[in-house]
Amino acid sequence: MKVCDVSTINDLRAASNIVFDEAKKSKEPAIGVYLGRYRVPIVAYPNDSRETVFENALRHQRKLRDGEIATVMLKHMLCEGGVTVSRTMDRRLGNIAKQHHIPIDELREFAIPILQEVVAECLKKSSIKIV
């Protein structure tokens, strides 16, 4: 597999073209990481079309952006609706993990920093001060 340096390219299509050209030239898979707003892996196989390589990279970039938007929406909804922190929170996270087939450790790793950030943000907006 050939590794392409596309870190200085500031256009996803141009970066995917470089990786595509390397795969065609070397007749083996090529990979590069586009370092625009998101770290987007670009993988090209010798039989791929130029458009396929770009579409795959663009799809990955969209998934990263969708995750960012979902996190912002979640934080907003939690801040607007309030957060109840109790002893049953771990059980609720466990139920969510089971229901959606997510390892509980991954869910905790994702949820706890978000909850901490939301609680801190809510406290900033309120007149309650924790000493």
C-alpha cells in the first residue's frame, strides 16, 4: 500500500485525485489523510474510478460533520430540557447501550464528557454558584 502526503492540499477533491493517481500508477492500493476541517482518510484501489475515491472521502467527511451536528443538538436539548443526575444514570446508560448495541464503555466515554459540559454550561447560566 502506498502512503500519500496530502496534508498540504486544501481541497478534498484535489487530495483524492492525488491518492487516486498514486493507486493507478503503482497498481496497488494507496492511502492519504486529508487534514482540512476534519481528518478524512482517503483510500484508493487500482480499479476504483476517480469519482468513487472522491465520493467515499466526501461520504466520510459528511459522517464526521453529521456526528458534530448531532453532538451540538444533543447538548442543546439537554441544556434546554435539563439534566437529572442521579444514582440511576449508570443503569440508564446500560439500558441505552443494550438497546442500541453499543459497548457500555464506549457510551460512557461519549456521554460523560457531554453531560459534564452541559451541567457546567447550565450552572454558568444560572445564579447558582458551586464553591
